[in-house]
Amino acid sequence: MGFTIGGIREMRSGSRRRGRSAEGTAVAEYTGLWGWAVTPGARASAGVCSCGDAACAAPGAHPLAFAQEVPAGAPLDIAAGAWAEVPGAAMLLPVGRTFDILDVAEAAGRRALVRLERMGLPLGPVAATPTGRAQFFVAPGAAAELPELLYRLGWDDADLDLRALGRGSHITAPPSDLGGLGPVRWLRAPSPDTAGAPPQARLLLGTLAYICHRL
């Protein structure tokens, strides 16, 4: 990792004095504390994407073609300095490396989160989007394994509002704005124990599928 928990606290307290932006601080936390790469992303206002393409298929929700990814493990100064080169960019996290995503309706996700915590099952970070989705961070490979996992659990023929995102996808990281609709936020924030090693999807999928089916 690029710096320690104590280091990020010191960075937060002195970031304004040293001229680092709030976004640069957040990027440094993602790369240095949690070991995630961060990709600069487009922003959107009134449905118009900052990429300049009038026919953009995902306004404010895709990587900027010209911008360089800030790699996982980038130390504080490198991460904050790199982000200063792309002012106003959204923070996007590439999926399929350290984690995949199980994506469900937020109402189902909140109910599942409460139940999973009561059951004492291992959990990774969980994000909520302004579009009403909950995104559960799980171990890489979930997207490829989802059909087989649902089959084994007996949910393969159910009409579930549940999908997995894997390699090639990006998600918007808190507290960045998603498509001009508002900020993404954490329902369950990252921790040192789970950011780099989220749980296997099979441990959560039965509960998620059941609650998605009931709603």
C-alpha cells in the first residue's frame, strides 16, 4: 500500500494547506489504502456528457479516453498529482481485478445487507447509486460464474433484478456524481480487511436472490 491509515488521516487534516483537492485526497485513499486503481471519468449535466459526444450512450458514466488510470498502490503524492491533471473528472473503479460487483435494486440491497450482517456472513464494501441500485463488492470471477451459481441455488429460472459486473466494466466511486443525477455513497464503507479480499459471491447470492424475488 502507498501509505497507512494514520497517513491518510494526516493527509486529510493537512490537505487544504498543501493545496490538494478533495478529489485528489479520495483518489489517494482508494489507491493507497484500498489497493484499487482509479480511472478518470466523464461528468454530465442535464444529460449532456463532458466527453463532447452528443450521442454518448452513457453520459457521465464512462472513462475519459484521453486520461491515464491512476494505478493501485500509487502513493499519496503521485495519486493526488495525477488527479490534478484531470480537474472535474469523476472517479471510476475498474471492475474485474480486485473485485466484481453484484448489482441489485437498493431496496433489496438494504434488506439483504441487514440480513447478511445478522447472519454474520463476511461482507465487502456496498455502494448505493442515485439511480436506486446497490452494488455489492465480491471476489473477482462472479460475473462469469453467476449463471452457474444461480443454477446451483435453484434461482436460474427466476425473474430476478440481479446482475453481475466483471472485467471491462467500471463503477462510479463515492462521492463522485453519476450521470448528473447525484453522488454515489457508501452503504458499507471499505475496510482494510475487505477492500482487497471481498467475499465470494456464493456466500451472499442465496440471500440476495431470495430478497430480490420477494420484492
